[in-house]
Amino acid sequence: MAFGSIGALLPTASRRLPDSEHTARPWRIHEIAPDFELEDVWAFRTPGAGPDDFPVMLAALRAADAPGERSLPTRLLFAVRWKLGALLGWDDPEKGVAKRVPSLRERLPADVPATPIAPEPGDLPMVELYELPNESAMELANATVHAVCHLGWVRGGTGDYELRMAALVKPNGRFGRLYMAAILPFRYLIVYPAMTRQWERAWRERSTLAAPGR
């Protein structure tokens, strides 16, 4: 299936953006991870969001990141992935951040404070790197890849602010590139649609709860 055909199956609420929507913005991640490849750039709707609501969005994402909140296909996909990784040793601690690869925390500029080290309680063992008023980043590493999830807060065409997500990767040699190619259909057909529903629902529910106090 061609990439364009895959993209046509994704929810219309989110949208894939040109790489320039990430590379042309003055994100701090550019100086921290210049040797990583930009894999994806996506926008997620957050109706009514303002310039100061990025911490609100991050809090909503953390609150909604419980395994029980994920779709059944997503839970099954990750269960298979972790089982396969355990059998093949992909996720051994010695192949992770600060073991196989140095943490990007070591590259943080002096004016970008690192967040406390604490694994995210989700399916992906992401570790937070930093959080600024309009962007944040997390990293993970295993035998296949060293990856970064970058979140940014950008004013959209309607005037509301929206969440942007960029996936940055450094595949581990030829094996890592083959792995990334193999999982692409699953990312576009299962992971990203589920992520869209979860993230946009998190914002809507957070907004509804916060509205009476505003």
C-alpha cells in the first residue's frame, strides 16, 4: 500500500504535515538532536486552546495515558511487540538509553533544564528529557532504534493553538532501518489513529472539566 493510501485512511481530525512545519520552527530539539532523522510530523486538534495551555495539554495527556484507555488493537499490537522483543532481546536494559546509546540529556544546553528521570507509565518506556512553555521531548532506545517524541504548541489557522508531534529517529544500522520499514503500516493504520482519538479526547475532557472554573 502506498503512503498516500495509508494517509487517506487516517482520521480527518489529525493531519500529517510537511517536514518544514517542524524544521522551520525554532524548536530547541534541533540543537539537541541534529543527527536524528525526522520520521513524522502530525497536528492534533485542541479546540479553544490558547498560547499558555501547553502545560494543560501535557497534564491531560499524562492523565489519559493509562493502559485501559487504549483501544484493543493498540493493546494487542504492543503486547505482541513486547513479547517479540523479550524473546529476541531487543528491549534488554543494556540496549537502552544510557547503555547502548548516551542519553540526550547529556546534550541539553544550560538554559534547558532536564526533567526528573522517571519512565512514562505507558506502553512505550519513554523517558522525559525537558519541558518548556511551548515544547517538550521524550526519548527511548532499544536494539532497533534511538527515538525522540517531540511535542510542540503552535497557533493553527483558526487562531486556536494545537498540538504538534514529531517523531525523530536514529535507526540502529541496517537492522534498525528494516525494523522501521516493517512497522510503518502498523504505525499508520493502528497506532496513529488510536493516538489521535486518545489525545484529542484527553483535550476535550480536560477542557470540559476546566471550563466552569475559567
